[in-house]
Amino acid sequence: MIHLQNIRKVFNAGQPNEFVAIEGVHLSIDAHVVTALKGPSGSGKTTLLSLLGCMARPTSGRITLKGREITSLPERFLTEIRRETFGMIFQQFNLIKGLTALENVMLPAYPKGEKHAVLKRRAMELLALLNLAGKALVRVEWLSGGEAQRTAIARALINNPAIVIADEPTAHLDSALSLEFMEIMRQLKADGKTILIASHDPIVHTSDVIDRMVEIRDGKIVSSGDGA
Ligand code: ADP
Ligand code: MG
């Protein structure tokens, strides 16, 4: 589904603080597989996720998504592909304060210009699915950590993405909520989603929801979990 070929990502290229964050990465992500990206802090997990999710461009190398070369596409195409294909769950949840849970869930769908009523119904269904129906009209700053996390998951699903990407999703959750998060991932997997989770949390690594473990260190893949 996603192929990375000889990917290199350099920050501050040509400057004294030049930093090679990703180097020589070859990686293929197959559809319907749950992949965990494991590695110490600073190893390049977030950078690699942002490349896989078409949120950043590599300095060199090729990325193809569903057979289509995307590295050279203009930004406006990339934005659309991103919105259609990926649902993102961030470590800090990145919910917009002052808005309700419902409004936050609806937000990523606004650029598609759907009817408000249709969108609202879909958002309410997702909130209900994540056991948040009663919290739809609550401003997100009043939600508990677990509720905020589930709101962020609902928001990631609003455009029905094929691929769900989560960056350190359990970092701010206790172990019970972390296990619950993995159970939600199990459901998404059963629904046919392709899932990528960057994490250094053993609860994630030991979960039987994970099909494949990719290990990264100093920007290089040290184990790609496919015997290659
Ligand atoms: P991880 O998610 O595994 O903790 P990151 O991908 O966030 O690692 O970062 C990998 C390395 O790249 C770190 O050393 C980080 O400081 C560096 N880095 C990340 N983003 C930038 C940036 N925008 N500019 C400069 N350096 C960066
Ligand atoms: Mg990170």
C-alpha cells in the first residue's frame, strides 16, 4: 500500500545544525496490517510516520501510495490524498479547545463540502461507537484523558480513511486506557483498516493486535519485522 524506497530526511540541510533524521530507509506497508514502529526517543519514529502519512516530503528517495508516486506531487494534490487516505491520532490529541467533541470530530471533513446534517450524523455515529454519545456537546477541555483520546480517534475516522496513523497514542494514558486503546485498534483492524502506531510503550509492543514490529534506531531501520 505504501512503499518507501531509499528514503532520506535531512533537517536544516546545508546549515551548521544539519541533522540527518532518516537514512537509507526501505519499507513496504501492506494493506490491513497493524504495524508498530518501535525505537527510543529521538530515533526518528515521528519523522518516519510523517513521511508515511504524506505530511512531510523526503529529502531524497521515492514514496508510492497505492502504486502512485507521490513524492513529486504538488502540495494541493498531496493535501487531498492526505485527507482521503489517512486518519491521524497524535500524542497530545491536538483537539481544538473551545469547541465541542462533536465539532472537533467534524472538523477534518469540512473541506470536503458535504451537507452539514450528513456530516453531523456520521460524527454522532462515530462518537456513539466510541462510547462518547453523551459527551458530544461537551467542550473538549472538560473531557477526561480517555474521552479526549477517543474523541481524537473519532476525528481520525471521520473521512473513513484506509490508513490510521497514531503517534505515541498511549503516552498520556494509564495502562487500563492504553489497553482500551489497543482494543479499539483491534476493532479498526477487523473493519479492514491499515494501522501504523509509533510507540515506545511495552503495552503496545506486547499487544497481540500488532502484526508486525518495525524497529528504528538513529534514523535507520534495524529490524523490519518481515524477515527481510
Ligand atoms: P522520535 O519520534 O523517535 O522521538 P523524531 O522523529 O521526533 O523522533 O526525531 C528524530 C530526530 O530528528 C531527533 O533528533 C529530532 O531532534 C530531529 N528532528 C525532528 N524534527 C526536526 C525538525 N523539524 N528540525 C530539526 N530536527 C528535527
Ligand atoms: Mg515521536
